[in-house]
Amino acid sequence: MLKHLATADEYEPVVRYLAMCLRTGGDLARRVVEQMIADAEQSLAQQVEHGIIVESVDPKARARYVTLSQVGALVMEFAMAEPGTTSMEIWQNHVATTMLPALELYSHGMLTDNGAMLEEHKKSLSGQSATAQ
């Protein structure tokens, strides 16, 4: 992943087109994002299989969250760019400013409660499905 991001400039035309497509919305944007989510789900499953990342309680939801978080961040980078900023500059800034916090968050987490909030949420989800039956 790091090797690919180090050569991020080569992806700029695709990223520029993707950002424009997503900002426009509609059926094409929806299909593109749904495909990205499906690809992310497959990639995350392979990474779990290889011991690179931890298993998820809900792999589909995690793939959706990770994808939408990054797609949304990228779209916002383009939306917030100063007039005259090139798409290459926007893309390079996005890579440069998101790599460290993303790796930090995914490597070390953010909450200090040793998983208590997650466990409480999972219990609430179990309660919801029990009452729905």
C-alpha cells in the first residue's frame, strides 16, 4: 500500500475523474461507490486471511465505512480546494495529510476504554435483534 501511495501521482487523472463523478452523484456514482465497497470487502477479507488486519464483527459494514470515509474525504478535498489549485496538488495534499492519521488510527485505535464502548454497542445490537423476533 505504501509503495503505491508513494507513486500516487500516476493515479491523479483517475482520482480527478472519480471526484468529479462522485460530486455529480446519480446512478453512475452510486454504481462506482458500490463497486468500490465490494472491492474493499474482498481486499479486507484477504488481509484478514493473511493476518495483516484484525477480523471484523461485520465485514460488510467495515468495508462500507472505510470506503465511504475515504471517498467522502477525497470529495471534500476537491470541494474545499482554493481556486486555482490543480487536481494534482489536491491529490498530493490528500495523500500527504491523510496517511499519518489513517495509519495511526488503524494501527493504535483512538478510544482508551479497552473496547468497552464497542462491547456496549454490540450488546445493544443484540437486544434490537432479539426484540425484532
